[in-house]
Amino acid sequence: MAGVQILVLVTVGLGSARAGPVPTSKPATARRSCDMGRFKSLLPSELGAFKKAKDALENSLKNWTCSTPVFPRARDLRQLQVWERPVALEAELALTLKVLGTMADLSLGDVLDQPLHTLSLIHSQLQACVPAQPTAGPRPRGRLHHWLHRLHEAPRKESQACLEASVMFNLFRLLTRDLNCVAGGDLCI
């Protein structure tokens, strides 16, 4: 009789159990609030500081070549899923901050102070939108994986002059098109 009671309890317990949420390819969101909408358009003074920095960077560049483009023209965040876009932009911003930070330390500190401050603010807010990368489990695939790999490898494979030129030529695309796309979420067109 006790065996029948246990069987009934197990059957009732299993029958009332509900399946949890089905995992998707989209990672869980980060713990902090993700509000990129405030960066849809930068203030004219901020854009002016970036223009001044870009002009100074152009004047400082001498001879540079890249074995492969760090930021290819064909790369477009709209080609990624909505959840992948902040991941790609975060990697792009991290490389941009690293390269501009090195340049600020060397010679262009005053010109780069405001742009570095603005980019750091955007980067810190963007990190709230990027899920933490697990040490095990699924990794980014496809187009996102290719872009992240290229950005990760660029400092090792390319010259400092190539990185500086690439960041400079990509700066306004990052600030207007890419940032707008991430801030717009599903509305990125």
C-alpha cells in the first residue's frame, strides 16, 4: 500500500510540475538598467569636440597601412540580431577607447579629454546592456563571432598607426549610425 501512495504522490507531483522557460539563443539581460536611448543624438558641443579631435588625429597621421580593415565598410549592425548589437558596439567602443587612450597619453591629451569622457560614459552605460559572457556554454557565432574576433585580434595583428587611422575614420560612424542603431533597438533601420 505504501508503494501505491508513493507512486500516486510522484505521479501527482510530476503532473502538476510546469516546464520552466525554454532557453533561447538570446542571453539573459544584465543586472543593471540598460537605457541607451539618451545617446540617440549627442549634444552639438560633444559632436564639436569629436570633430576637433578627428581633425587633430588626421593631422597626426603619417604613413599607415592595414593588412585587413579593422572596421570594414560592409559591417552594419543592422545585419545582427537586436540582442547582438550592443555586444558588437561594446567591443567596438572598447577598442576605440584603448586606442584613443594611448594617443591621449602620447600627445593629444587635451584634444581627446572630452571625447574620451563621452565615450567612457557611453561604454559604461552600454555594459549594462551586454550580457556577461559565460566561461562555458554557447559562444557568439556567425557574423557576431567574426566581428568580435576581428576586433579582438586587431591590436595584435595591426600596427598602432593602422589602429589609430581605423579608429579615426570609424569615429563618426560609431557615434551616429552604430550608436543610433543600438539606442533604437528594434527600430534600427
